[in-house]
Amino acid sequence: MKWSEMESENETLRKSPSSCKVAVIGAGAAGLVAARELIREGHDVILFEQTESVGGVWVYDPEIEDDDLLGIRKARKRVHSSMYASLRTNLPREIMGYTDFPFLPKEGRDGRRFPGHAEVAAYLEDFAEFYGILNYVQFCTVVEYVGVCKKGNKISWNVRTRRRDETEGGKEEVFDAVVVCNGHYSEPKLAEVPGISKWPGVQLHSHNYREPGSFTDKIVVVIGNAASGEDISREIARVAKEVHISGRTWSSNVDFSEPIGDHGNIWRHTMIECTCEDGTVKFKSGGSVSADIIMHCTGYFYYFPFLDTQGEVGVDDNCVGPLYQHVFPPSLAPSIGFVGLPWKVVPFQLCELQSRWIAMALSGKISLPSPQEMMNLVQDFYAKLEASGKTKRLAHNLATSQYEYDNWLSDQTGSAPVETWRIKIYEATSRNKRHNPETYRDVWPDEDLHYQAFALLEQIDL
Ligand code: FAD
């Protein structure tokens, strides 16, 4: 069905008693697709966005925060985006976009298969415009408070918002449901390093990294060997004297003795043993360096400063819960849903499916299990996690199970399962990234898959 036909169908749905008044918090990739799915399903939507644009983390902001580059003071001047100037996607565009709105190159824009951040921001703007979502967004509006209100069996939500340019006042509104899409790459998590309080060098978190200039001729220790740690290390190695990456997940089969990288000045180490007052950083794998800068590429905390669920949902060891299938708190479902919490995933597609599930659960097209059944399933999930030797910190890390999860959501919502070509491209990219971290964005062994995917995506009738 074409979007215009769907719009008129929505008019009918809007009048149906199953239509809910829904507040969506945040207009990033998650909030935009949540709004689209909710509108499609006939709900009344207001999308609150604290900045003046859609796109969330993809909207590059040259500003950094004002608390010594670490981002740990709660009352700091906040900057939402964690993108640095040169960032390119780590997924190829044909699997990164939403499934029915292909992320294809456009005339006069960055047409690379792994484009820069501005191209993703432009794609998200295109998406918002195409589906008329901009009409539902209240820009420059910060959601300050979202509190649950229970009267008998009826649950509603008090939402207080404030215009960014107003210091006082605000507006309160009651909603039937809330969809939380505030992102999870803005609240920096630091590594715990023995002796760090007396270490005399400069520290920063990757959230506040933008360009490599200030690293020229410095000796830098980067903590963290996930995507950001690896990419940023390679970028600063072009100008720095030495870069030393400390990776928690590296094991003895990694060669710590030889430098790597185009400039032969990146060394790998295991975790830091301690830092000293004379500037030395000692590694558990042996060896030490006298470093100028420590950069924490150690990830982020889930953070919902506005949310008051009267204790029904919390963050424990960076696991948001209890949540049924990473989305619904059993006791409050479906009146509140979280979109986009899983990591090590292809996020846009996953957000699309989660949003559809929420929209259909709210309109009553999908029945959820009873609160007690959902809670039992959540407890089973935590028990399995523990039995496999994983802490709760890894609860939302889907990695190898992401497609199983996506297909479960597809099944719930009557959507098509994830196409095999998407999985093949994801796997080929992961392999290429592992073996060729310097070049994987520009040299691909899966060129045939890439062109097949493009041919399929070009056929999508918008
Ligand atoms: P966000 O994009 O963070 O959007 C959240 C929105 O909520 C923001 O617009 C924010 O302003 C708004 N907001 C927050 N709090 C409030 C409030 N209280 N009131 C009102 N508005 C609020 N994904 C990929 O698919 N490919 C990649 O290559 C890739 N690279 C990445 C590189 C980096 C450095 C980072 C940080 C992430 C990367 N990601 C990548 C993951 C990326 O986060 C997701 O793709 C996706 O954009 C997340 O969207 P989101 O809507 O969940 O969050």
C-alpha cells in the first residue's frame, strides 16, 4: 500500500476507540520510526525533541561538554551527539536503512557505501519528510518528567515538557502511552583505573572527541577496543607519536609485541594495571608507557533522568529492566515501551520492528502475555544469562542472536522475516572489518552481494 493510501486509512483508524494518545521522546532513528509506525496504526502522536532537528546522534555537533571532557558531572552543559568529524558508518548503507525506505545514494550527496555521518542525518531527514513526521514533532522541547499514574486498571502518563529557551514553567499533558527513544550514547561510562585520580595527564571520553589535531606528537592511551576505540585510535595515530590501545577482550592470541596500523605506531595491550603520579600507565600484559592523554572509549550508560515509573523499571548494572523482550515492563505494558536499547545490532531495522510491535500492542491488534507471564519470561531470560556466565551488563547485547530477535518481532507483527541477503552482508562486513580494520569501508570482498542488494532496494515502490 502506498503512503498516501495509508494516510487516508489512518483517518478512519484515528476515530477508532483503539487509538491512543502517545508521547514519543526523541526524534532520532528510533523515535522517527516509532512515530511512523504509531501514525500508521492510527494513534495520536506527539514527538518531543529537545534539539532543533531530527536525526539524534547523527546530527554532528562540533561543541563539546564543559566538564573537563569526561562527561560525568550531572549538571554539565550537555551535548547529545557523540559523532566525531570524520566518522563513517560501520555498516554498509544497504542494510543500515529502514527496510521499506532504502538508504540509496542520491545525486550530489555522499554516495559511498559506508557514508559519513552527514549522509545518515540527511537520510533520516528525508525519512521524516517523506512520511510527514515533521508535522508531529515539537522541536526544542525537553521532556523533563514522565510519571506513571495508576487509577484502578487504567494507566496513564503525566508528561512535563519545557521549551529549551525557557528557564521556568513548562507544560503538562496526560498521555495514554509513552514510547522512550532518547538514545543511549550520551551518558559516558568511564573505565575504573587504579591510581587515576593522581595521574597528571589529560583524560577525555570519546563522547567529547571531535578531531585529532590536539593529539599531534602525543603519547595516547585509548581504553576500549570496540568500534569507537579501534576507529579513533587509527585516526589519531596519523598525528600522534604513539597510540596504545588497552582492550579488555583481547586474549593471549593477540600479538602485543609488534605495532600495527598504517603508521606502525599503534600498540595493543590488555587492561591497565595502574596509573602513577609520574604519568606512567602500566598494563597487565606487562610493559608501561609515559602517556600524555588517556581517552576512554568505554561506552555509555542507559539514562532516563525524566522517568518516574514508581519503581517498576530501573537500570541495574546497565541493564534496563525488567523488560519483556527489551521493550515492555510487564506491569506497565503496553502503556510504555522502550525502542532501540539492544546493542551490537543493525539498529534501524530493529527499531522499526520494535516500534511496529508497540503500535500494534497499543491498538489491541496484538495481545501480550499477562503481566505475570511476561515477568516469568524476563526472569527466565536473566537466569539463562547468568547460567551462561554473563552479567546483566550484557543483557541488551544481542550480537549473534539479533536476527532471531528480529524474526521473533516479525512473527509477532506479521512482518516478513529478515531477508537472507541482509544477514549475508552483515556477516561479510563483520568478517572484513575483523581482518581489514583499516580498509573495510572501501575494499569489499562482497561486491556481488552489494549490487544484488541495490537491485532489490531500487525496486521498492515508495
Ligand atoms: P539517538 O540518535 O541518540 O536519538 C535520541 C534523540 O532523543 C535525540 O535526538 C535527542 O536529542 C532526543 N532526546 C534525548 N533526551 C530527550 C529529552 N529528555 N527530551 C526530548 N528529546 C530528548 N548505528 C548504525 O546503524 N551504523 C553505524 O555506523 C553507527 N555508528 C555509530 C557511531 C557512534 C559514534 C555512535 C554513538 C552510534 C553509532 N550507531 C551506529 C548507533 C546509533 O546510535 C543508532 O544508529 C541510532 O542512530 C540510535 O538512534 P536513537 O533514536 O535510539 O538515539
